Amino acid sequence: MARETAVSLENVRKTYRIGEPVHALDGVSLAVSRGSYTAIMGPSGSGKSTLMNLVGCLDTPTAGEVVVGGRPVGELGDRERTRLRGTEVGFVFQTFNLMPRLNALENVALPQLFQGIDRAERRERARDLLERVGLGDRADHLPNELSGGQRQRVALARALVNDPAIVLADEPSGNLDTDTEADILDLFDEFHAAGTTMLVVTHERHVADRADRIVHLLDGNIERIEDLERGDESESAVDPGRGTETTSDADADAETGSPTGRREADSE
Amino acid sequence: MNPLESLRLSWRSIRGHKLRSALTTLGIVIGIAAVIAFVTLGASLQAGIIGDISPDDRRNVYGWAADPDTEGGPLAGAQPVFTPDDLESVAAQPDVAAAYGYATIQTQAISNGNETVAQGNGLIATGPSYIREGRLAEGRQFERGEREAVVNPAAANQFEENVTLGDELTVTILGGERTTLEVVGITDTSEGQSPFEGFESSPRIYVPTDPYYAEQAAGLGIGGGSDGSDGGNDTGAGGENGTGIGDARFLAIIIEADSAAQSDIDAARESAIAYLESDRSDASELLGDDLEVTFQTSTELLQQLQDVLALLRNFIVGIAAISLLVGSIGIANIMLVSVTERTREIGIMKAVGAQNRDVLGLFLTEAVILGVIGAILGTGLGLLGGYLGAQYIDLPLVYPLEYVALAIGVGILVGILAGLYPAWRAARTDPIDALRYE
């Protein structure tokens, strides 16, 4: 792929020392190009959250290099890392994580507040984004006056407000019912189609199927990478014995999915 | 983040917890209100007292003879030792411009025509210049040896028909004898004219020592010789050379220095003491080893009272300061709770790019807002309290503005100090943990 890289991980290791050292990530290399849509799957404890934290500039790697928006996260001080997080990363959380006392508009504008952007400009940008996620008429509602799906739309608008290099979504539909989930994922597709780089962590196959490719994590390693767009699959194979299920329910979602030739592949 | 934005955001979270914020602020309100109210009252009290020292009183030095170990204000433990001769001689000393005696005459009642009012400490016998020209609203000073009096407005107005110049009053002395006096002057205020009287407002009648004190001294046997009292009745001539009141002895003596300058006052004081303690004076016979003559100016006399007031004020301000401390602990406590409670919000803010200093600023701003609101409300309440207090005790209201400024400063400081640790805790919250926090 000749496309520019939004985020890259180079042999990243993250070790937590709680008594015995635990390798949450054990030498992971991954490149996310601009405009791509990547899903990360894996059982709990596989290192998904750690990967998210690293890509989201919330944490620094123990070894290896994480590059976000062209800057090495591990070499940055806290202040620089925070700035990078504010401008280059947009978060979408399972629990929405909106500020409870700020209305939808203010929540969307919040990241720009910390970038010192002028109030009027902020509000204009936020209003624009709220329109785009279909909540133009809910700008002055507080989060608790919004439904789960609406809150996640606000969160998505907030994630996009600084025009980040990448949007990180952590189980974005985990708290939503099926219909609302489809709406949100459609919205993801829409923004992706418009050029936003998406990185979605999920344990649900049908959510992951919206992506161009799925990175399977297991025990801190990339087990394999499924490329849904082009149909081929590159393995970073750790445990060939563990295959993947899937296929059937993934096909059911095909109407919304990526274009042609989607093919599910088994490792066997 | 720009400070205005922090202010807006902090104000939002304060309003989000109205009751809690109000209760938190209450501690500061009470502390600052207490400090300001008491300081205002103290300053008003002080002004009420000091305001009474008129510029022309500043060259007066008040003297009495007492055991040097006696503690207390003017005249404490004073013994009547000064004879009229002493007064004359002191007046003749270098650096002493004038000298006259001072004594109070116990009375039972005072009558104006048919109307009689009870009055205990009504007559103040002293020299004519005791009532300075500047303090007369009407009329003139009484003259030595005449049955004349200057009354203050409180004394003049205590009769249904106000006393006016030229009226004749009948005074019943403690012993039961009656005497008359003609009102020749009315003072401008009812407050005391010197520290000997105290400064509170009360009805007072000022009369010449001769003849009134002479008669009194004779009647009560003060200072010996009773023959002098008759002489007093002979008016004029007797009074002028002092023989008229015989050897009535005065409790107190007032001397005037050439000017209010400290050097002149010291000179007058030294020269008067030198004479009174020498064998030439009549007073020295009675002074013996036990008594010592003390001369003090109004300012010096008031200093003592002011010291006591200052002590009392510091004491109360100390208590109020403790209440402020409690208030600030309240703010710190609430802020800590608030930080814990909003851990997730802090995580969100950090995830979307809030710097540590932004978070620190937000929480600090919140604490300072609470402190400032507390200070402002407390100041208002304190000023009102001081006003009502001063009104109630009838004092001239003086707002010590530097203390008001100080109180607001303290409010801000308390907010900062109380908010610093919680805000620091908030700022160093790890966003990863915070986002996971339920």
C-alpha cells in the first residue's frame, strides 16, 4: 500500500510489573495507513486495551516504537503526548464517556477547548459535526437527555472535531441495541468513506466485518491479519492451532459492508 | 486553556452541586463575616474613643497621685493631695502654661424651676479653661469664683423644658445641702471633655472649683480645713488668689503645656512633677513614700485602653481565623470528594487533550471561586454585622477597608491552599485508570 501511514507500531513491547512481569504486548508490529479501516479482535487479556492505550497516546511502550501522526509516542513527554492525543487521536468509548454537565455541542467542542481554539469557531465546528451525525437539533441537550445511540453519535462527533489522524473506537456498539448499533456502524462507514482512518476494537465479528482488515490479537501477539478488502491474509502466526469460526453471520451483514470480493479466510 | 474558559467550566460544576457548594462556602462566609464584623466593631470603638481627643486637648497633661503599683485607668487609686496653692505654683513653673484642679462633686438631684431630675455624678469642678472655647456651642466659659456653670446637651435636655443660657439650676449635693448655679454656656457634645470623665455620653455640669468644690470639701471634710468653705461664698476676690477655698485638696490636676509638641509636653510634665515632689509643695506632705504623682496626656491614657481593645480584637480575630481554617478544610474536603467523584470526567478531559495544567487550573479555579464567593458574601455579612453592632452600641461606624481587602485576599488564598492538593491530585490522575473508573 502506497498510502501514507497514520499509525505504526514497530516491534512494540509493553510489560507490566505487578510481581511477575506480564507482557501485555510482546513484540507487535502493525501499520495503519491513512484512510484505512482496521478492526482489532481478540479475547480479553490478548492486549487489545494495551494496544488502544498505546495508539491513543495514553501510554508509552516498554520497548519498540509507536508512531502516531508521524511522531514517536515513546519519546515524547507527557505534555507533548497529551497534545498529540488531543489533535491526532479521536476516542469513541463503549460507555460514551461524555461530560455529564456539558450539552451535546459543548461535548463535541471540548477537545478544541483544550487546543485553545476560539469559542465561536469551536461552536461552529461542533454544530457542523453534530449536523453530520444527524443531531443538529439536539445540540443543547445534556447527555442524560439523549439515547445511547445519540450519545455515541455525539462521542463520534467529538472524536472527529480536531480532524485526527485516527479515530479509535473501543467496543463502540457494546452498549447499544442491534438497530442502533447498525446506525452507528453505518456512520463509521460514512466517515471512513469520507477519508477518516478508523481503528475499532471489538470482540464481535459482525462489527469487525465492517473493516478493511481484522487484526487478531492473542496473548500479546498478532495472531493473524485478515484482509477483507483484498481477500488475502497475512499471518504473523503464533498459534496455527487456533482457527477462527465466523463466515456465516458475517455474510449476513454484507449489505452494509465493504465492496467486492469479501472473503472470509480460515487459517487452516 | 484560557482562564475565562476554566472559569466558565468550573462555574458549571459548582452550579452542578448547588447545595454542596453553598454549604462549603458557608464555612468561609462565617469565618470572614466574623473577622470583618469584629474588626469593624473594634475600629469603630477605637474611633469613638480617639475621635474624642480634640486637637486642643493634646497639650493637656492630666495628673494625679497614687500608689505607683496601682493598676487601672486615669485616677485609679488617686488620693486628694493637691492644694490650690500647689495649683498656683505649678502654673507658675517654667514650661507650664496653666494648671487647674479637677474634682467631681457627688449630687443627688438637679432642679430646673419646678422640675427635678435625679443625677449622681453631675458636677465636675475644674478650672474655666477646662471647657475650651472651641467646644462651646453657646455662651461662654464659667468664671472662677462665680456661681456659674457650663452644661452639656445631655444635661440641658434632660428637663422637659430645655435648659437655656441664663437659667438657674438648683443642685442638691450628696449631703443634702442645696446650691444654685447659673448656666452660662452649653458644650457642643455630651461626650466627656477629658479622660478623667470617661468618653461616654452622659449629662454633665461643669462648675468652677471655687466656690463649689470648696464647699464640698468643707462639707465632707476632704483635705481638712472647713473654714475655707465660707470663704468660697464670698465669690470673686477669694477665688482669684486661691485663699477662698482654703486647703481643699484636689484629687487631680490638669496642666497645659505651651504646645502639643512632645518636647513641650515632656517639659511641662517634668517641671510640674519636680515642683510637686519637692518640699516646696503642699502635696509633698501627703505624698510620703507611698504615693507618686503621675502625669499623662489623653493619648497616653487611651493607649492603655487601646492596648486592651487590640488584645481583645486579636483574640476574637483569632477565633474567627480558626473558623476560616475550618472553612478551608471544608473546601479541601469537598474538593477531594469532587476529584474522586469526577475521576472519569478527568479521564475524559485528558483523553481529549486536556493538559495536566488545564485540569489543575479547572479544580483550582473551582476552589478559588468557592473561596471568593465565601469571601464576598462573608464581607457583606460582616459589614452588615459591624454596621448593626455599631448602630446598637451607638458608635461612629468605621470600616477598616484594609481588613476588607485582606478578607477577600484571605478568601482567595484559602481557596488556593484548600484547592491545591485536590487539584494536584486531579491533574496527575492517570487517564487510563480514570476512564476505567466506575
